[in-house]
Amino acid sequence: MPIRRPLSALITATLALSACAATPATAPAPTAGGAASGAGTPDRLVVGLGYIPSVQFAQFYLAEQRGYYRDAGLDVEFQNKIDPELVTLVGQGAVDVGIADGTSVIAAVSQGIPVRYVASIYSRFPSVVFAKATSGIETAADLKGRKVGIPGKFGSSWVMLQALLKSAGLTPADLEIVLYPDFGQLVGVRQGAVDAATGFVNNEPVQLERSGEDATVLRVDEITPLPGPGLITGEQTQRTKREALRAFVDGTLRAMREIEADPKVGLDAAVKRVPELGQDREGQLAVLRATIETWRSPHTAANGLGAIDRDAWTKSVEFMRSLPESPVREPVTVDRLVSEDLLP
């Protein structure tokens, strides 16, 4: 079923927490072996985030500003990279840990890139199809014969679209695909050049609603549990910097729990890091609240933030291998894709 959300539940981002029995905000910073002693030379970690600084990275900014990384003996450097570039750099060890889409990890590992997904950030898949509520599009079946905008036939949005269509017995051939390589599909929806488009639940639908249009959002979660963006690291890096990586994951998840409890602390951290975000605090808070919703899932409710749903990964691999033009070149197992060694 489509999801119609009021503006307060939606978002404005790029790219892309269920309360659990976890460390409270007033607890001391986590300690992880030698990396967390706070003595001696800090362990340096190069951390790759999405391609522009954004409020959706508030947990990393908050953890840095509150000293969670520093107190764990870490010297963290943030870099902003696009997803394909980041996955390659992490595999090479040029970036120690980064955030990347789970579907990108499946494709990369099947092509021999030695990376592992070590903690979920987006436990719900953020890539969606959106349309104006007045379009008459309410289910995936309603996309038949419609013009649908998409940046290109690649990446998580393309995988998601095929999953949605398959659930309704459709294929991309049943649509008129309109390419927006400059990511201008939101403008296409606004102007009526396309009936619907792919995007991220914490970006285009929010902007559409902020412009005064009610949005319909089609999500893939109940159809195929595709893995959303999470923390990845290289296999060699995981072996040589295990305790530093574990401390980084601990600090990041702690900040996520605190932002879940009070989103405004996350907004303040993001504005401190990226001052121009303060020009629209209301809009950025809406983005952050919608981003937090993607951190939550039944699996994280039962197992805590960062938990990896191995069954969902198995289903995702099977689905991606079934695609006519599958990006999965060689068979891969979940054990080659994910590692839970760095989770609390």
C-alpha cells in the first residue's frame, strides 16, 4: 500500500531508531580494547560518508562533537564520496569505514571487491517511488503504462523499481522510463513531465510536500527486504583495525540512540557541522525525523540499532540474482557479505 505522510513525518535529504536496551545518554563513553584506552597515539580512521554533508549524517557529527570517538582513542577524519567510489576505496583500504548501500555491497562482493557490511544504519530501504497524490497512483500495479523518472538503470533505485514492478506482475517494459541523469526527476514530477519517479523517502517526497503537494510513496520493504545503507569496511582493515572499528561503531550507535530520543540534538550537531543547514531548521528537522524512521524496523526493535537481518540479506541476494540484467556476477553467501563482529 502507498504511504501518505504529513510533512512532519517526511524529509529533505540526498542519499540516503527503535528504543532498545542500550547505553543511556548519561553513560560513560564506550570502551573497546586498546582503541578505547584514551592513552597514547589515537587510532586514525578515515570515514567516508555520502557525497555532500547532510543532516542525515547527524549521528556521526554528534558522536564527534560529544567526544565519543576521541574518548575511545580515535582520530576520525570524515570524507564525502559517492557510493560507487566509496565502496572501491573501502575495498582498497584507502578509506577505513564508510556508509554504503547494501545492494551495492552485494554487487561489489560478487565482483571480487573485499568489503563487508558491519552495521545497519538504514534498517528500512530508503529508495522509493513517489508521485503526486492526485496522480491516481496508489499501488505498484498503477504504474503500468505510466511515465516514471529515474536517474539511470543502475544502483539501488533501479533494483527497488524492478522489485516493486515484479510484485505486481510487471516489468520495466510495461512503463515508459524517462532518464534523469542529473537527478532532476523531482522537477519532472512537479511539472507533470512524468507521472512518478524514484527517489529517497527522506528527500524528494519531503520536498514535494513542502511545495504544497500531497505525496504518495510506494515502498519496497514488504515486497523484498532489500538491505539499506550501512557501515562497511574492507576485509583487511577489519583484521588490522578491529578494536578501533568496534569503538567507532559503538560511538556511532550511541549517538543514534540519543538522536532517536531527542532529534533536536542531532539537528544542532548537523547545523554546527554544516552551518547553512540552519537557514531552514524546520525543514531539516523534518528530514532528520524521516531519516530516523528509516533506522527503525522490527528487526532493530528486537535486536537493537545496527543489527543486521541475515534472513533479509539472503532474500535480497536471491532477488538480485533473479534480475534479467543482474549486477551479481558470481554467487555470494551472506557470510561473505556481512560481519557482526563489530556490533555491541
